[in-house]
Amino acid sequence: MSLPTFPQIDPPLTREGSLNEIIASIAAEELSLSHILNAEGEKLQYVLGTLPGLEEAAALEEVMQVNRSVQSTLSNVMEQQMLLTSKLMSAMRAPVLPGPTGPTGAEGATGPAEGVTGATGATGPTGAEGPTGAAGAAGATGATGPTGAQGPAGPAGAVGAAGADGAAGPTGATGAAGATGATGAAGVTGATGATGAAGTAGATGLTGIVGAAGATGATGPTGASGATGASGPNPTATAGFAANTQGSSILVALGGTPIPLPNAQVLSSDITVNGANTVFTVVTPGTYQISYHVNTTASLLMGTRLVINGANSTPSTVNPVISTSSFENQIKVTLPANSTISLQMFTNLAGTAILVGGGAGASLSIIRLGGPGSTR
């Protein structure tokens, strides 16, 4: 069985060129995925009858079948998107090997053989010459014997002691000290002002006689008790609960989609809800505890949050980095009168979320803790 052969690429690909080709192929796949998403969107528009030229939408069962098909396609697209993201990160992190060594540059000009000779230092003083030892008497010259084999070199003799240092020359005479400059004249001291005469001390007045203590006045009659004030409002009189137990299918848009809560509604008289069961209006101002739960039939890469008075509440936001099927949070917030509250799902890529049916697919709880500014 022969090995596979590959066509020659001319010019040959470099490592950098190969990485560029991989990144270009990822971009082409991303473009293909965008066309698939567009086609799925047009498929939904077709069955809903919103495309130009269509007169009526498809039947509910057909819409649900197409919705399941779109959901399956979107799930596959999400898996492909995660694979492409991993591939792109690997390509971007791949080290780039250094290129081939360039030709050797021309040899530089040779510098001068020798540097400039420095100035000769001053010669130090010569030490005193030591005494010469007496010469011994010369012995008679013997006959020359045969030359013996050369013996090993003996150890080097000890270095002789250094001669004594010569006497130091006399110290030169100290130069005369310069004359001290004349001291400047002191400035004239200003005249001291005359001290004013001390005033005469006044005579001490006589101590007055202590007056007699006055008689204690009679105790006045006890006043009538005031009327008892009206009782304050019950801080927990405002409360509300609503849920979705029917397993609704929610098409989650990029900017977020409110979750309807039409079931198990228990609302105090100062909490109302709109016709779509998505926006709850709280009439009474105060500090509130708001909690929610959302449970889906499959794990999704989506998030949940509260929208209070038209603004997304950051403390209430749950935005997981991996897919999950359960979302919950609880916050305390001070609300002005007639505040609006909605429970919302949001995503970075449009998709469908199916709530758990026959139980708490989603729920919202609103409890007033106290009046405006209360912290208990």
C-alpha cells in the first residue's frame, strides 16, 4: 500500500504563510456560518408570514417544527463557533520561528596597530645600596670530567630580601598664611521706644449681701393626655409573586427578551402587571427585596437580569461563562413611587430558551422591607 502524495506548492509556504492561510480559512468558515444564521432567520420569517409577498403565516404546528429545526441548527452553529474560536486562539498563540540567517556583512576597517603611548611616570627615589660581601679565595681548577646526564631542574631559589627604603627627603617649608580681611562695621542699633506709664489700679468693690431664697411655688395641675396618633404603615404590606409554570418557549434576542409570568400571581393592591404579564409596577416607594429563579430544559450560554425603570440592573445580572440551565439572584434596592420591574433573558447570539413546564420554569418575588431609605 503506497503512501499518499501531496502536490508541490510553488512558491513553498513559510510558517508565517501557513498561519495566515489557517486564519483566512477560519474567516471563510465564519462567513459561511453568518450565511447559515441569515438563512435560519429568513426561514422563521417565512413561516411567520413576515416576508414581503406572503399573505398568511404557517400553522402553529408547522411553526413549532421549524422552530425545533432552527434550534437544532443554532446548537450546531454554536458548537462550530466554539471550535473555530479554539482554532483561532491556537493559531494566534503559535510561535513564529526566526527566519534564515542573512549574509555576513563586509569586514570593518582595521584600527591602528598600537594606541598612543602614554606619558612616562616619574622615577621613584633609588634605595641605598647594601654592603658588598667579602670575596672567598679561589680554589685550584680540577680536571674536566665527562659530561653527566642532565639532571632535573632544581626548585627555584627563594627571592632575596628587598633593599631598605631610602630616607625620606625633608619636608618643604609651610607657606605664609594670607592676611585676614578687615571686619565690617556694625550697624547702628535703633533707639528703644519709651515705656508708657502704668494706669492706676481701681479699688475693689464691696461684696453684696446674698438675698434670701424665695418660697417654692405651688405645683400646677397635670394637663390632659393628647390623642393617640394614627398607626404607621405596615412595611411588609407591599408584596408580590408571579411565575411561569407552562413551559413557554422564548426567542431570546440580542438586546434581551422579557419573560412572561402569568401563573400563580399573588399581588398586593399597590402592585399591578401589564397585559403581557412581563412588566410589574410598584406604586409605593421604599426599600425592596427582589429575587428570581429561571430554569430551562437544556443548558444555554445565556444570561438573566432584572430591568428596573427601563435600565438593566447590574447587581441582579447572572452572566455565566459556560452553559447552564439554572439562573437565580436576589438584590435589595430602593425604589421611587410607580417603579417598573421586568425579568429578562439576554444573549450575545440570538437563540431559543424553553422553560421547564409543570413547575417553576421562572418566578419573581417582590417584598417591601420599609419606607424610603430604610435599611432593615
